[in-house]
Amino acid sequence: MLKGSTLQGCIESVPSAYPLTLKTIMVAVLALLLALVALYVISRKALTTRGNIYLLVGLPDGGKTTIFSALTFNQALPSHMSLQANSSNVTASSGKTVRVVDIPGHPRIRDQFREHLQDLRGIMFVVDSNSVSRNGAAVAEHLHLILDAVTSIPPSQTPPHVLIVAHKADMLKAATSSTASETAVTRVRGALERELEKRRVTQAQGVGMDGLGEEGDRVEMGGLETVSGKGPFKFTEWEGGDITFVGSFVRAGEKDDEKQQNGISALQDWIAESS
Ligand SMILES: Nc1nc2c(ncn2[C@@H]2O[C@H](COP(=O)(O)OP(=O)(O)OP(=O)(O)O)[C@@H](O)[C@H]2O)c(=O)[nH]1
Ligand SMILES: *[C@@H]1O[C@H](CO)[C@@H](O)[C@H](O)[C@H]1NC(C)=O
Ligand SMILES: *[C@@H]1O[C@H](CO)[C@@H](O)[C@H](O)[C@H]1NC(C)=O
Ligand SMILES: [Mg+2]
């Protein structure tokens, strides 16, 4: 009779155990779904915090908006002084889509670049290579602000790539556009190294600098440290990372078809490689 009662107990326990198993399965499935949703959300967040913003910065009239339209529409649209930042999604030749933000050079607006520091992947500092010998000091003052901001980015964040664009190379006298680009780069690099060295020396002497008054009471500004810890300032020795130079030009009102030389191809290659 012992055998029979065990069997009976077994049979009796089936109806109560069965719904429990179903419940367990349902809970497990629900937990799995929740885990999948959480994983999706986390991976989305990880992607967005990586940063895919490329800024166009520099003095007014340098050609930022012209480059912005060339990148966005493959076309040089006529442009006037910008009073507002603008952005667009640009697909690089690598297939990656990045967000390009054009920050006007007007002194009241140029500081808006700081709003994008967290999502920054690259900074394009646009310089008019024709006027840089004349207004090198003003260009260097603006670049100093940028380099200071870049070196102030917390180490937990990947530092942005920095590109200095020697623009309007078409206005330089040169046999070919590639030698024009080289000349533009040489000019811009030379003028900026000279002017940044002046700022570095002035700062080391503890004398106040021009142009800092607008920013408030900030006296200490970094961003010009060299690897060797001494001058003269050289871009190749910059402690904040690598700085790339390219020459460029966009001829106003011309459509950039296949036959015509693309004056911003080096800039586009840099975006593709760094994105
Ligand atoms: N020759 C020549 N002119 C250019 C080139 N790129 C831009 N320009 C002209 O330079 C002027 C200023 O260009 P913008 O693109 O408006 O300059 P910006 O840097 O956006 O100036 P802000 O918006 O004031 O900060 C315009 O008249 C352009 O047509 C170039 O490669 N070559
Ligand atoms: C801003 O950029 C968009 C492209 O993303 C363009 O269509 C629009 O005309 C630009 N606006 C201004 C004010 O330049
Ligand atoms: C660019 O892409 C973002 C999302 O990646 C989107 O929110 C935004 O509307 C897009 N902007 C334009 C001008 O297409
Ligand atoms: Mg503009």
C-alpha cells in the first residue's frame, strides 16, 4: 500500500506544481525581456556619449559657413556674417555620419563652442591664410581659447582631434593648387607659432593678456604647454595631442562636380579618418 500512496501523492501534487512551473517560466521570460531592454538603452547611451560633433570655429570672415555649405550641400553658397550657430548631418566618405556645427566668429557668439565640449570628436579651426600675417595676434588669441578648452577636458573623455584649416588657398599666388595649399599651411603655421609663443612668454611673465577681459576675471589660461616644457612654441610639441594642418579653398558660387578640383578634399579625408 505504500507504493500506491506514493503514486497517489505524486498524482495529487501534479495539478499544484504545474501552474507554479508556468509562473516560473513567465517570470523568467519577463526578466529576460527587461534585461534586453536595459541592454539596448545602455548601448544607445554608450554610442551617444562617444561624441560625433565636429565644430567649425575661427575669426569672422574666415570661411566657416562656406566650408559648412560645401560639406553639407557640395556647393559653395554665398555667405554673409553669421549671427547664429547652425548644424547639419554630414556623411563622411568612410560611411560614418557626423554632426558638423558652424559657430560664428563674432566675439559675442564664438564662446558657444563650449556647449558642445562633451560630445566633441573634432575641432576645425578655420584661418584665412591671406590675412593671417596681418591679424595673426587676433587669430592666435582665439586659438588660445580653443586650445585651453581642449586641454581642460576631463581625462575620462576622449580628447577631440584638432585640425587647423589654412583656408582661401586659392588667393595665394602658386603654380598649382597643391603648392598653394602647402604655402597656405606654411604661412598659417608660422604666423600662429610666432603669435602663440608671444602669448606663452607673456603668460609666463605673469602679465595680463589682451582679449581676456571679455571672458570675465579669468587670468590663468593653459593650453600652450609643450612636451619639453619650454619654448619656442611648436605645434609638433604641443602637449594636448596631435594637431593636423590642411590647406583648403572653396570657390564661391561654383558647384563641386567631378571634373573640378575639390578644394576641401583634405579636410573631408581628415573627417573620414578621425570619425
Ligand atoms: N577666395 C576665397 N574666398 C572665400 C573662400 N571661402 C570663403 N570665402 C569668402 O569669404 C567670405 C567669408 O566667408 P564665410 O564663410 O561667411 O565666413 P565665416 O567664417 O562663416 O564668417 P562668420 O560667420 O562671420 O564667422 C565670403 O565672402 C566667402 O565667399 C575661399 O576658399 N576662397
Ligand atoms: C542651416 O543648415 C541647414 C542644413 O543643415 C540649411 O538648410 C540652412 O539653410 C542653414 N541655415 C542657415 C540660417 O544658414
Ligand atoms: C541629424 O541627426 C539627428 C539624429 O542623429 C537628428 O535628431 C537631427 O534632426 C538631424 N538633423 C538634420 C538637419 O537632419
Ligand atoms: Mg559664418
